[in-house]
Amino acid sequence: MLAAASSMSRFVPSSQIFGVDGVSRPFVSTAAMNPSPRCWSLRRRPLSSTFRAPSSATPPGIVSSASGVEEDEAVREDPKSSDETRQLRRSADWKAARAYKESGVIYDGRVEGSNAGGLLIRFYSLVGFLPYPLMSPSPSCKEPQKPIQDIAKGLVGSYLSVKVIQANEEEKKLIFSEKDAMWLKYSGQVNVGDIFDARVGSVEDYGAFIHLRFPDGCYHLTGLVHVSEVSWDLVQDVRDFLTEGEEIKVKIIQIDREKTRITLSIKQLEDDPLLETLDKVISQEDQFNGDSQVMPNGASVESLPGLESICKELLQEEGISDIRIGRQGLEKRVVSQDLQLWLSNVPAKDNQFTLLARSGRQVQELHLTTTLDQEGIKRAVQRVLGRVE
């Protein structure tokens, strides 16, 4: 009964970037964007923490400015220079992409399409790639029965907040992450101890990824429930306890803001059942009501089957000098058919500590004389149970 920690991996596939003509860029900075003045000019436009690209592509030779749309004088005068103009435009946009990556600024990009691996996101005259594993979980949580490819088709034409995580002009790789953008937006709204309604994502041998639902009804962040935090009971297979798509409640027990990780717990929504007393297991009003009873030390009771051999083994542990069998009672519920030892939450006093032995409906106190602290007793009990089983 003694309870027995994990990393999220990031998948960033490669993608070819396709040059798309016709969309101008905001003026990020002189260093990031400095096309030749003979080609076109852009009026200075400040960069906010989130920038939305134009909703539609403008034709070649047209650039947008703060006041509207202007015709490219160089292209109008010399159509042969349009290829050079487009190349300069793309080069400037790659500089802008690198500036976004270095600054960490969120970019609102229009979804142009999708393929088997992710979404195609417009970045001015370029189109970048948002892999499905780096999307926010919200669309899939809202339509859990739909394949991600079908969900992606419904997102075409919409705008997503993303961060540039890779901008390599030579390899023509422009990769986005919506998850990173959501972390920047919403991680400040979560704290250790918060309890969230959530939906179970993928279930693995080591735990389950859980999507947190925010007040707006969207699932913006994902955390991990390690197998040791699923239940107070022994968990041999997480899939016996959690199913993908299931709605549950979770508690945040750790936040690593540098590594953008949230650790969650399901079992800590309840008190640790290992830390119980006989009086807690059987409340005072139930002690003599016919269903449950507690018998005092002087009553004629026999120790639970197998308990004496466990006591002998416990006495072999260093730091445990004496064991005395105490009261016995009957519970309303069956905890386990096997004999189990549970730690009491009664504080140790004068080197005395209490264990509860439980089997079926029977529960019995064991009073230990020991110099061990609670963790030491846990380890001693684990060793003993390993020897007698």
C-alpha cells in the first residue's frame, strides 16, 4: 500500500517552406528588415507582443502600410524587377522570422492549409509549419471524436497564436509552436495548489497527459500525472484508472516555469488513506451500531491471520524494539482481501508509532516502539512485506 517522476518530450518535425508572393511585413526593426529603398518603402509600424498578419495576400507589386495599400513604384516602372523584388521581400521576411524567434514575441498567423503532419501558417510572404503535436490541445478536446486531420481542415482561414521556434532560411524551415504561445499567455494564471477540471489526453506507461480547462472553456495547457500520483491504491497499469477523453479533476503540485512543465496529481485531491487512525476508519457513532465495532485491548480478540509473522519480521528491522497488538475493529467496507499495513497519522510520541493492519473488513492496531521517523517506518514496512509475500 505504500505508494511508489517525468518529462514531456517535444516533437519538432521538419518541413519545406514554400515561397508565397504578395504579403508585406510589419516593420520589425531596421536590422531585421532593411530592403533596398529602390524596391519599396514601408512606413514604420511598431511591433506589439502579438501581431496579426494581413487576412489576405495582396497581389505582387502591392505592399500594405499603416495607412492602407500602396503600389510598388519600382515594380510599376520596371516589371522585369519583380523577381528581384520578391526575393528581397522573402529575404526580409526571413529576417523578420529570426527576429520573432529571438524575441519570443507571439505571432497571430492565418491557417492556409494542412497536410498529414500539421498546419500551414502564413508568415507574410512565407508559409511555415505547425506540427500537430505542437498545437494547442483545445481543438481536439472540443471535438474528441474527430481525427486531427479533420479538425485541421476546419481551422483553415482562422488565426492562431504561435511562436517561431525555428527559422532557417538555408534549409527553408520555418517551424511554429502554438503550445509555446499558450504557455506564454496562460502559465501566469496557474499556481501550485490550483484545482482544474480537465480532460485526459494520451495515456502512457509512466502516467497520463492531462489538458487543463480554463474559465473560457478552452484547454490551453497540458500537464503530466505521473503513475505515482494517479491513485493511493497500487497502480500497475495507468489504463486501468484513466481513459483518453475522460473528464476528471486534477491538482497542480509542481510548476517548472523554465522547462514549461506542469506536474499534476489526482490522488492528492483526497487525504492520504495511509495516514489513518482506527477512530478515523470507524467513527465514534458507528462503533457499536451493529455494522461496525471497536473492541478494546482487554477484549478476547485474535490477531489477523499472518500478522504475527509480520510482527516477527518487523522486530528484525533496525530501530524497531517492540511491537504490541492493540484494538481490533470491523469496517463497513472491504479495503482488501489481503493483509495490508497502513501508516497512522497519529504523531509519534515517546518513540511510539501506530500502524493499522487491514484485511477484508477487519482492522487492527499495531503499536511500535521505534526510533525511526515516518519515512524510516515506511521503508521498514516495505522491506518486511517484500520478504513475507
